[in-house]
Amino acid sequence: MIDEILIDAEERMDKSLISLDSAFNKIRTGRAHPNILDNVYVDYYGTDTPIQQVSNVTVEDARSLLITPWEKPMLGPIEKAIIRSDLGLNPSNNGDVIRVPMPALTEETRMEYTKQAKHEAENSRVALRNIRRDANQHVKDLLKDKEISEDDERKAEQDIQKLTDSHIAKVEEKYSAKETDLLAI
């Protein structure tokens, strides 16, 4: 039973780290990367569809993306979807492809994005602590129902704490890497 609680907690903590990666991908660094458009959805015949499913998104050079739609009529909706997104990008359409230049980041926007990344990392740490609390509560419930001994409870709580500490360290690594990436000129 304790093993199941640990496995569940680890799976949930891993999902929290994946969520943090997704949040960090939304914070642009001034360099072109196709993942920046992961959360841009295009109206494809009445259905909101991810931009990667209606076009080919590639890096043209260090500061621009090249979007080649699979169907010519999709040029307009793709361009509108990018403009509507809150990414601050200004695409240009030449009739065949869409180019999305990445504006250079000012010192002020770099600091703002760093704050945003710090906020996302803190949200992830809070989520990890909540998962730890839930797992510890499950262990206490097992002790209360006399399904495990106090020694088992103590060991389980130590294991849960080690798991939490390792995942929080991973959050710190990811945040440090993102911060370095954002502050690099």
C-alpha cells in the first residue's frame, strides 16, 4: 500500500515537472523555437486545431520561424491565430509561407520574463508540496486504520520527503536554466 502511494506521488510530481516545462516553453527567449507556438490554435474548418497539425513550423534562422501551411487557404487563419495569441509576435504572409520574426528582448522584457519564470517555478514547487501533503495524509490514514505500523509511517514519510526534495531540485535546475537563457544576450 505504501508503495502504491509513493508511485502515485512520483507520477503526479513528474506531471508537475512536465507542466513546468510547458509553462517555460511559453516564455520566449528571443531565439526562434517552434515550441513557442505550441499553444496557438487555428480555426480549421470550425475546429480549433494546434498550428503544428495544419502546417509545418521550422526555424528559418536564429531569429525567425517559417510556417508552411499544408493548404493555401489556411494562410489567413494561421496568421490571425498568431496575432491573437498573447506572444507579442507579428507574422508576415507572402502568399506561400508565413514568416514570424522574433523581436529582440529589451532588458525590461527580459526581467519581466524572468519574473514570470520565477512565478511558474514557485507554482510548481507549491504543487509538489501539495502532492507531498496528500501522500502523507494517505499514510496517516493507513496508520489510523491500523494497516501499517508507526515505523512504516515514519519511513514512508521520509521516502515521500526524499521524493519531494529531488523533484524540487529538478524545478530549481529548470528555473536556473531558463533564467540563464532569458538573461543571455
